[in-house]
Amino acid sequence: MSDHTAEPVLELTGAGFHHRGARSAALSGVDLRIAPGQMVSVLGAQGSGTSTLCRLAAGLLEDRGRVSGTRTAAAGSGVVMLGDDPEAQQTGMTSYVRDELRLPGRLRGRESHSEPGAGTGACDHAAEAALADLGGAHLLDRRLDSLSGGERQIVALAGLLGLRPALLVLDQPGLSLDAAARTRLLHGLRQYCAEGGAVLIAGHQEDELSAACERRAFLREGQLVELPAGEASSADDGTLEEFGVWSSLPGQTQAQPMSSSPGQARDAGLGSRGSDASEVAESAGPAGSAGPAEAAGQAAPSAVDAVRPVLTVEELSVSRGGTPTLEDFRLSLAPAEIVTLEGANGSGKSTLLRALAGLLGRDADVSGRICSAELALDELPAHRRAGTLAWVGQDPSAQLSASTVRAELERSVPLPRHRRRDRAAVRAARDGVVTELLHRTGLSEAAQSHPYDLSPARQKDLVIATALLLRPQVLLLDEPTLGRDHPGMQRLTGLLRDVAAAGAAVLTTTHDLAWAEQVAQRRVRLDSTHDHSSTHRPRTTAETDPPEPKGP
Ligand SMILES: Nc1ncnc2c1ncn2[C@@H]1O[C@H](COP(=O)(O)OP(=O)(O)OP(=O)(O)O)[C@@H](O)[C@H]1O
């Protein structure tokens, strides 16, 4: 239990921050006192100041602008922070998980908080124990560059938990974690608070972690509003939406009307089903889900069977580094279909999308057939598949290279062959397309920004926009929901429905089951034979879920 009378681990009084060169303050008048044992969440829309608050709490802002007010933090084992960029969680100074886990303790030369005098060995032990508690014991001897996004996040969290700081500041810690990992993390954080630690969780999405905090606050335009103690557990959908926060908790409705033609989506929903029951790995949604997927699933099969798939995948097997990741995977996608790809961390979702796009490295062994309506894609190199399959990977920054957002889009649309005298008209047409896409992806105001100055979620918007410029038949999206607030999620949903309404299929990975329920016509799940207590590498297979029983 938290001790409210104890010396606080963090106290901000009238605190604010003004980024150098910015027109207005990112934070102002923030009062926040966190005592040992407390778990506090601060949620807000993208741009509301949540990441800045995390950095302020962790004392990482001093050289970036003007800090105002006062900040008092626990001395000694202090405040440590995990940032919100899933791709920047590793130090880049080690190659193996075991070394990476030990590094935070080594860098600080710090003794274990819980066992003063025990030396860095205690930190190592605590980090390895934290990794096991988070379900990652089997990762200990793995190379860092072979980890999935969620596995990287687990390793980063375990390394910091091993330090046993007085306050752990976590910016969107649930990002890229599956539901089981989020539950294990919650358990670990509670245990850590019970032992005298404290946690500040920030983000744009309500999940199991933020919902479990005993104190809950929201940021709006840099101002902090804390819910009264009695209301902390009852922040409802209305409150969250008011502050622009998305809820990824299962059972939340947040339904929006379909913007695409329901008839089109309905036909598409079943179009890929083959006569062989094992041909398609799909599920109509978990028991109890009642999203558009099931509605579509009740369309007359005869009408739908006539639709030609835009993508057919047969007997796809992938091993990476000699270990099977996917085995005999089958899937077909119909035009205008939105399909979510779900599964535990490390179950092979990103591997599947990369295999479809032809983007796996030389360490991967890929076999099986991948066909569009016209082409044997598996016989083509990645750049020739790209006209059919547009891939938006987990790390958006890896797909950005221009110096402004607008230039990034312009370079994605090569001008068609034209006569010199038509040049102005051709350029104007391209400008029009780019302006329209900037608007649809909410990036108009950022058009002249450097892509690397955008948050990861907005970088993803930009990469999605570049992918759409290719007018693909299939859009492959890896974790597009990460780090989005409520408006950002709505924009994404609308965009995907528009893509589908124009006849393309969308295959998107996600851990946000509430969103999947809302957006998907079909939900495909990869199951891992992953034993968290084992030290063996996980083996993953594509499983076919029996379709949900249909209503009368
Ligand atoms: N280069 C590699 N060499 C060996 N194994 C790899 C490599 N890349 C990924 N893996 C392993 O393959 C498995 C599947 O990884 P993948 O990234 O496809 O999972 P995922 O389902 O996308 O996970 P997450 O939800 O965490 O993003 C994991 O066990 C991962 O550790």
C-alpha cells in the first residue's frame, strides 16, 4: 500500500516547460506529488504534453528549453524512464538480451535499491527475475536483432525494473505488448509498488495498466487535471473521449458507422473462403464479439464465392535463424476486405507481413505460394511486389527519408511521362493528390515539418499516406494503432474503410482487440506454441479457428 505521508519520490509544484523556439508552453502550472507505493496515470491526446511531462518528471528536459516551477525528486536510486518509441528502447551498445539487461545497472554503477550493498550482481539478478516475470525468460540468450517489437519492449522494461528505482516513469509502456504481457506487467508493477517503488504511466490510450492506477489524471494543452480520489476508478468513455484518449480495453464500444458501402464490405467479408476448410486461416472473432465481422459473415456465401481474391497465400512456411516461425499458413483476401492479424508477441505477425512483401532477410527461409489475381508474387523481388502489396512496417522511421513531410509524399508519386508543355498541369495534379492525402491523414499542418520531428504514430500516418499513393491492391499494416489518441484512431479507421471502399484489401496486425472488433470483417489469429517458462525459442503455427456459430 502507498504511504501518502512519506517523503514523496517526486514533487512538481507549478511546474512548466517551454520548448526552445516554441510559441507556447508545452506544460504549465503542473502540480503533482507521488508518494512511495503509488501508481499514477496521466493520459491525454497526442500533443497534450504527456511525453514532455514524463521527461520533466525524469529530469531530462533541462537542456531543451525553459523549465519553470520546482521539481523535487528522490535522491539515491532516483527516477528512471522508458520512452515511447518502441524502436528506440535498446541502447545499441550490446548484441544480446542478457548483456542489454545488465547494462542499465552497469551504466549507473548502481547497487540494487532493494538490497543496498549487494552490488551490481543484485541488479542483474533483479533484471533477469523481472524478465522471467514478464514472460521473457526464453529470450535471455537471444540476439537483440532477432526480437519482435513486443519482445524488445519486455526486455527494456525488465532492464529498468532491475534497477529498482524510487520512481519508474513509463511513457506508453503497453505499446506493442499483447494482452497477456500487459497483465504480467501490471502484476509486476503492483509488486514493485508494494515493495516501496512508485510508477508514473503516461500515454494516449487507456489500457489495463492505466485503468488499474489508484490515481488518474489527464492532460489537456499542457494543463493537468487529476480526478478526485473517489472517481479515479470510474473514468468512463465520456471522460476519456473528452480528453481525446482512446480506450483499448475490451468491451468498449466506440462504434462508428461504416463509411464504406456495407454491401461491398459484406460481399468481401466472405469472398476469400475456399472449398477446402483448411485453406483459410481465419476466425470470425473471439467468442462474444459482435462487430462488423460477424455481420459480414452472415452474407450469402454463393454471392461471395464468385469474388476473385486479390491475394492468395498457400502453404507459406518461414524459418528465421533456422527456427520455424510460420508453418503452412494459408489465407486469402477479397477486394474491399479489412482483416486483422492478431496473436501473442513473437507469434509471427510481422514475419508474415514481411514474407508477403518479400522483405525478409537472408537469414529467413521462405517457401509457399503468394499470388495476386494476376501475378505469382513469390517469384518477384520486393520492389516488384510493391505495386500490388504496399507494406507499412512496425518502425515508421525506417521508411522515411525526405526532409519534409510534403516532400516525402511527393517523392512517392513519380510524375507520369508527359510532354514538356504539360509539365505544370501534371505537377499541379500531383500537388492536388498530395494535399488531399495530407488532409486525410491529419498531416496538413505538419507538411513542412521534418518527418523525424513527428511522433511515431504520426510518422506511421505519413508512411500509410505514401503507401496509399501507390494505389495498392493490398495494404499490409504492422501495428498501425500504436500511440494513437481517440481522434487518431478514428482517423485510421476512416482511412482504412475508405481504402476498402475503393476496392483494396487491408491486412493489419494489432494488439488492440477493441479496435479489431470494430474495424475488421475477419480476424485472423496466429497462435504460438510458446511456453513462457521454457528457455526454448517459440515455434509458431497458423491456426484455423472454427468459425463462430452463426445466429438463426
Ligand atoms: N532475424 C530473426 N532471427 C531469428 N528469429 C527472429 C528474427 N526476427 C524475428 N524472430 C523471431 O520470430 C518470431 C516472430 O517474430 P515477429 O516479429 O514476426 O513477431 P510478432 O508476432 O510480430 O510479435 P510482436 O507482437 O511482438 O510484434 C519471434 O520469436 C521473434 O523473436
